[in-house]
Amino acid sequence: MIVKASVWWLAVLPAGASVAVLYSLAFPSGNSGPFLLGGLAWVLLGLVWLGRLVWRRDRWLWATPALALLLGVCAWLDLPVKAAFAAGEANLARQVETGRPARAGIYEIAKVERIEGSDMTRLRLAGTGGPYYEETGFLYAPSGVPTQAEGMNGFVYRPIKGAWYWYDIPTR
């Protein structure tokens, strides 16, 4: 047997916590619920891991910090957002063309809005808002994002790929 039955959860818990954190980071401004749940699981796991390392010295315990390091690298490089965006990019482009909101990969678009006097289209994510952001979503801007477009005051942009950006409207 590769892993002892008494430490199987030291493989399952980090994997589950990693999935929760990576899922939360696949959204433009993050998704605090899964992030906090996964983060709490990682903290608890870290405490148990240190205890087992000191008292039991299981050699398979080194897989846990390796997974944590891999998770950190993925988050640092924005891989969750890039992968989730790539999976839904074709559907997002179709929504820009038709003007009708729909699901695009893991993203549920609530509203598609063309910005007057420009070639930009905003795609607002469903279920966004809260204590940090009033709204968040995607912006399709083939000519680039102008600094002062009408109806775009207070927006914060970050490029994703080509003419695609994600935007946030911070809570005031």
C-alpha cells in the first residue's frame, strides 16, 4: 500500500482545500466563500501536519507542503482565472455578439451591456457584489480601455487576454 490508512486524509484534505481555493481564484475578484473554507482547511492541515512531522515523522507528509507550494504558484501566475476564462471564452464572445446573457464555463453572466459611444461591452457576473465590490465581470474592449469612458467611472480593470479584461467596481 502506498499510503497508510491512518494518513489517507492528509492526501484528501489538501486536495479538497486546493480545489476550493483554486475555484475561488477562478473568478475575477475571487469568491470569498470557497477561499475562506479552503484557507481554513489549509491552516488546520498545517497545524496537524507540523504535529505529525514532529511526533511521527511520516515520509509521505512532504507531499502536503509540495501541494501547498504548487497551489501558491498557480495562484501567483493567475492560472485558475486563465484556465476558467479559456474554457468559457467562446461562449463569452457569443454573448458579446448576441447581447444575451448565459453561462460561459463556470461563469454565469447576469447582464450584457454595450457601452454607449464605444465598441466596449460589459458582461456582469451573476451573484457578484458584497462588502468589497459592488459589481464584477468581464469587459470586451477591442480598441483598448479608454481612461475616461462615459458610464465607466470608478471601474478598475485588469487585462486577461487580447481585448478581454476583467473589471471591478469597488464598494464606496
